[in-house]
Amino acid sequence: MPMPMTFDRKIKIAPSILSADFANFGAECRAIEAEGADWVHVDVMDGHFVPNITFGPATCAAIRPHIKGVMDVHLMIAPVDSYIEAFANAGADVISAHLEAGPHIHRTLQAIRGAGAKAGLAINPGTAVEAVEYLLDMVDLICVMTVNPGFGGQKFIHSQVAKVAKLRSMIGDRPVHIEIDGGVTPETAPLVAAAGADVLVAGSAVFKGGSVSNPAPYGTNIAAIRAAAEAAL
Ligand code: DX5
Ligand code: ZN
């Protein structure tokens, strides 16, 4: 049984398996958790909302037994509503949908909670933070994209740091996580942690230098991102 999610604002590192060995997802999930990952971030792409294609609910269900903690599913798909149930049934703890993926994000967020998952709202770098104002009471997490979604290994977009600070004050004392996705490294993690983010997704910066047969670099990389973020608080 996965652990129930409780809310706190401690720094959480969420490696993205987009940078893992796609032929070894189960072992990769076990390795990153053994090396200190807090959450496992799962990037679903449809070749339509974003230019890249990854995998769907069947893969999520297959990796679920290999994840002890939080399975954080980031849907970069449009339309999204018709697939929510399938990802919830696959065991996602958090399901994030993009505000830009359709005209009815309010309904989408209701559907995610209705399916029994925590509701995440992802916003692209070009989306104004004010767009989330009327959604704040229906989300458990807001994912601020610090790259344009679609690919790992892109450069962090610095203009998003001010967006995170603004979002933090808009959220006030609501139990809402701020997640950062894209270009997170020990250099950029302190900027977003200081601005109020608590969940840091990192793909290339976690998986670089390691493998399932040599997972120690994952641990070193996770620890370096965490230490840099915590030092900024
Ligand atoms: C981008 C994905 C990210 C990506 C992050 O569309 O949502 O989760 O894997 O990768 P890095 O950390 O390499 O920027
Ligand atoms: Zn992601």
C-alpha cells in the first residue's frame, strides 16, 4: 500500500523518470527512492499538447508497485478529462493537468479530486500567475513550469522565479504545494526554494552519471539539490 500523503512544506525532491532508462522503469524507481527521492515524477506526453510522446496509464500501473512513496503524474495531454479515471486507477497520488490543455480546467480539477487523487495544476512559462486565482481552493499543488514542457534537459527560465514568489503570496495559508519543473539543478534550486517552492522536480540533474547498476550518483545528485535548496531557506 502506498503511504498516505500528508501536507508539509519541507523541500521534496521528485526525480523525473523521463531521464531514466525506459527499459528499466521498475528498477529505476526503486533505485531513486533508495537514494533519497521523496516523490517520483512521471511525465505523460501525447505528441499533441507537447511535441514529444512518452507513455500512458498502463505504464503508470506497471511501475506503481515499484514506488513506495508518492507517485506524481504530470499529464501533458489534451484532451485530459477522459483519461483522469485511468490514471487514478493506475495508482497516481497526484494528477496534474495543464491550465492550457483545454477550456475547462475548473471541471478538470473537480474530476481529479472526484477520482480520489490530489489535484495538481500545471502552468506554462507564458501563462500569467493571475490565471490560477479562482482555482486556488480546488488544488493541492501548483506546478510552475520553468521550461516549455516536452523535453528533459532544457535551460531553466529565470523569469519564472518572480512568478513563484507571487504565487506563494497568493496561496497564503492554504495547504497547496508549489512544484517546480524544468532545469532544476543545485544552481537553480535555491532561487525557487527561496521564492517559496517546496517540490523540486529534476530529471537530468538527478540521473546524470548513474544507472540502475551504479545508482550511487543518483544519491549524490539528489543530496546536492536538496542541500542547495535548504541552504536558501
Ligand atoms: C518537461 C518535464 C519535466 C522534465 C524535467 O516537460 O515535465 O519533468 O523531465 O527534466 P529536466 O530536469 O531535465 O529539466
Ligand atoms: Zn514534469
